[in-house]
Amino acid sequence: MVPSSSGVEYKIKHQTTMGYIYHKCATTTARTRKEIQNSKESLIKLANRYNINPKTVEKWRNRDTVEDAPMGAKRVTTVLTELEEKIICVFRKTTHLPLDDIFISLKSIIPKLSRSNLHRCLKRHGLNRLPTPETNKKEKQKFKEYPLGYLHIDITEVRLQKKKYYIFVAIDRVTKYAYTEIHENMKVSKSVSFLKNTINAFPYKIHRILTDNGIQFTYRLLKNKTDKIHKFDELCHKKNIIHKLTKFKHPWTNGQVEILNKTIKDNTVKKYTLRF
């Protein structure tokens, strides 16, 4: 207890006095509480004297004791025994019957059972609502497994010092092994050169490549059809690589390389200032 110049006694945190253990947020001591209970002054005067909230004064004036009330969850009082509650819970879980049907079924073996204490019992054990049936739940489809050498390739744009650059990115679907290059343009010659370097950079055989429908990779979706074979396709055919395309306007089909593009940007141009 620490006296102040005004004569008010304050409690030091975590300190006990006269055998009392105070709550950690308590603003009064046993002595001030007793004085409040014995005083006939108004709530405002007592609140100003002890520098506390008027509601705190009213609370202690209405109590017969100076001890803190117990905190936390209150003990549940019920006429049902522990064994009877277990019977109710098991019956609910196995039959999935509604409350009224359970009451009718168990009333003969649990004489003190009523509709109200049955509902409170189910609510205490989290069984007051029946679980939703999972008959219509669809099973998650597993991704098709591929051998090593299935690459996702894409081009992403970055801006450095008011100038555009293009990052060519390739990532293996299985191992996540990646290869990138940065160029000042994204001409067909750059995409072909990038594919050659990618083939040389990967330590295993590439058997399949997935790209979007951009002109840097294919002529297949041109409005004016042409018999000319794209140089990127020529190189794929020469290296016995299957060149697949994503569905038109479905960039998420090439999601793995899109995520890698974001990772590269987050850890380069968005974090550091690069100069070329």
C-alpha cells in the first residue's frame, strides 16, 4: 500500500495486503472498499475522493464483501448427471434426431429430463445443430502427374528508369527449376534465342512446353491464317518438343509461370532500384 499526498492509498501491482489477492485491473483496495460501504456520501463525492469511476463506487456500495468476485467461466448447474449427459450426446450423434424426438425417446430412462435442460445440454456440447449432410460434396480432383521436362514459358514486362524491359521466364512444372533472361524487346528472334538457351540450361530433356498465344510463340491464332511455320515451333519440332498453347483469354492455365513472374518482380523492381 502506498499513501499519496491526498490520503488515498494505492495498490502496487501484483502486491497483496492483509491477505487479499487483488485482481490485476483493480483500482481500489480492501480499505477503500470498506470506507465506501460505510460512507453515506454521494457517488460523485466518493469517486472524486478516491479518483475512481462512480460506477465502481456504486458496485462496492451494493456489495457485502470487499473481496473481488471470481472471474472466468461460471460453474454449470444442472439436474442432469454426467452419465446422463453422455447418453444424450451419444444418442444425438448416432441418431441425428431432432430435439423433440430425442426428448420423447430418452424421457423414460432419464426422469429429470425436460425439453429446456435437453436443449442446454446439447448446446454445451456443441450438438444443438445437426451437421449438414456431405453427400453433395465433390471430391477434389488430383493434378495429372507429368515426368520431368514440362516447361511453362511466358514474358513479363518491367519498367526501369522510364524504359521498358521484358523478362523471358521458363519454369518446370514438376521440379520448379527456372531460367530467365531480360531483353529490351520481345521479338520472335528473342523468343527463339531464349528457347535455345533454356534447352541448354536445363540438366534434363525437355519434352513439352506450354505458352500463351502471343505472336512471339505461334501463328496459330492469327485472324489471317498463314501456312508459314513459326520459328519457335520449328525449333520445338527439331528438338522433339511438343508445343502446347493455353486456352484463349485463360491466362490462369499458365498459372505456375504467372506466379514466378510476380515473385521476380516483388524481389527485384519492387524492392530495389536497378540501373542498366
